[in-house]
Amino acid sequence: MSSTFSMVASHSRRTEGEDKIFAANSAAQSAAKTIGPDRVVNASVGALLDDDGSLSVLPTVIELLKNLPAEEYAAYAPIGGLPGFLEAAKKAAFGDFVPNGYIEAVATPGGSGAIRHAIWNYSEMGDAVLTSDWYWGPYKTIAEEHGRKIETYTFFDERDCFHLSSFQRKVHELLQRQNALVILLNSPAHNPTGYSLTMEEWNAVFDCLKAEAANKEKRIILFSDIAYIDFAGNPKESRAFMKLFGNLPENILTIVAFSMSKGYTLYGMRCGAMICISSRKEAAEEFKTVNQFSNRGVWSNGTRPAMTVLTKIFSDPQLLEQIEKERQVLQTLLTERAESFIQEAKRVNLKICPYKAGFFITIPCKYPDAVVAELQKEYIFTVPLGKGIRFAVCSVSKDKCTLVPQKIAAVINKLENL
């Protein structure tokens, strides 16, 4: 039998092996068992960890989850999500900055489910989906799984600001080729760079989209990935841009991806929602109908216990206040780690992408895979990207964040000056 023989359908044949993030984490865990965790820097994990390597959690959230009655674990949730959860998700996402428009929500398994539905339901087969040239790798996986492709614009200009002209050119180019364009824009606290667009940059993005929307035959879908918004600094300032989602042309639809993974430390519960804002009532109603249908066709129901927890949190002001206090402790921990890394990077002249907040710092380099391999020899485990390496400050203690930049700089200098 031929070595090319496959039982898999032609559209599902894959050549890629293990996910690079999980591969790096697996290697780090193996090293920790061999030489001890104190000698290992595991900067591959996309979750906030305590200094001892255990998962950081919000105690009040976990207690709420543990104390739910049995039926809240055992019973199905509605296909579109518990009504109380959907209202709570809107409050959690927008805070004081609810945009003006028709707003609907549908439950999804975290932000990933929202990305899947947005790509499948709002782009055509074979279309390009647009995002920045630094992006979370699963964007590409999800797009290709559904017969689409990722195309990119340059994220940063020469001043390390949002590259507006590159964004404008790429949006215009793609709308010349296709009638619908899904744009995946991850801000604030972008994964993997930690960049957050300013209000001025957000205004410029919408000026661009509104200009393109003058052609009423075009459909523009801005997908706002806010996975890290609860760790993006001041919770009010970080949400102010969402007011811009209101009063847009009818052929612009904004979709916000809300997730309980980071902000509520419930990664494994896989609970989130996609929330649309439209100036047209029919478009919002269509959003709910179409995405509930997709829920049924892909994963059916969401995770009821997590939905119930969020519903309880937003029905009790004291509970919400307590959780916000607990989250601020984790925010401070994360900020101190990032600041330690950045200050040391400056001292040793290690170039990093512009960081404002979030779980990750990215270091541009010419040979990412080689750099990652060399660092692993020193028991430093990072994730290779297309144009650099990702360092998860969320999972590394402040002391280690201070020690590592010099070693990364030395490896990059060695490989780039061979």
C-alpha cells in the first residue's frame, strides 16, 4: 500500500505535529521532574500561575462553583446559553461603556468558539480573514479548519505604534477581492505582544471601516477579541473604546468575544459568549438565530455551571466587588513581573514588541526555532512564533523574569552573528 494512502477525507489531511505551545509546556514539565522546578523557567503557559507554579485562581469564583447544587452541574443549558448568563456577559464585557445599537449574545465555549462562529458564519468559503502579522496561532488553525485563510497587515510602524496605513491598505485590498471581510482585532493586551490600541488608534480604525462601508455591497465584520481585557490595566479605561462600536453603518457588524477563562480563572470550564452590536435590528436578530443554529450543529450546549456562576456574580454587587478585589491582586502580580522583565530587557538591549499589558511579551528575532532550542538547553522554555519568541510573564515569577532577558539576549546575539 502506498505511503501516501490516507483514511482521512482530503480536506482534513494535516502534516503539522503537536501544537508548539503544548509541546514547550510538556518539555518544561519533563525538565522540572528531572532537575527540579526551581531550575526551570516555564514561559510557555498561557495561564496566570503563582510563584510556586500552581494555577492562580479567584477564590470566590471557585467557591461559588464548588457550592452549586447538583442539578446545576447535571442539567443541560439552553442551546443559546442561560438568559441570565447572556445579560451578565454583556455587563462583564462592556462595563460602563455599552455601545448604542441592537445587542444580542450567544454562549460559546470560550473565545475560541466565538472565533469559529464568526469565521464560519460571516465569511465565504475560500475568503481571507484579516488580522495583524503578530497573532495567536489558533486563528490560522480555525480559519483553515473551515476552508478560509489568514492574511495579515503589519501591526507596528517605525514608532512602535499601530500601523494604520498598513491596516487601511490591507482592508481596501481584500474588499476589492471579496464582498465580506472578517477582521480579527485582539486588543487590549494583545496576544502575543501585549499591545493595546489607543483611543486615537481605535477611532482611526473605524474611520477606515466607515469609509469602506460607503460601498453598500460590502459587509465588514469587526471581531473584537477581548480575552485579556480584565488584565489590561484600569478596567474602565481599558473598555472605553467599546463606545465606538455604536452608531455604525448598517453593513458593519461588530462582534465582541467574551471569555471566562482569564478574567474569572475558569480556563477549563470553556465558557464564553459572542456579543454583537449592530445599527440594524434585523442583523442582530439574524446573528442570534444563525449562531444558535451553529451551536446546535457543532457542540450543542455550553457549560451550565460556569454560566450560573457568572449569573450569580452579576446579580450580587458585593460578590462582584469581592471578585474584583481578588483580581486586582493577580493584576498587581502580573504587572510587577512584566515591569521586571521590561526593565531588564532595556538594560541588556533586548528588543521587545511594544508592551502595555497582558500575559505575554514577544521578542522579535531572525531564527525563532533555533533560539527556542538553545534556550531549552538552559532550561528556559518559550514558544516560537513566525518572527520571534513569546515569553509568558503570566507564568514566571518576578525573580525569574529579572534573570531571563540577559540569557535571551545572549542567545539571540550568538545566533544572529554567526
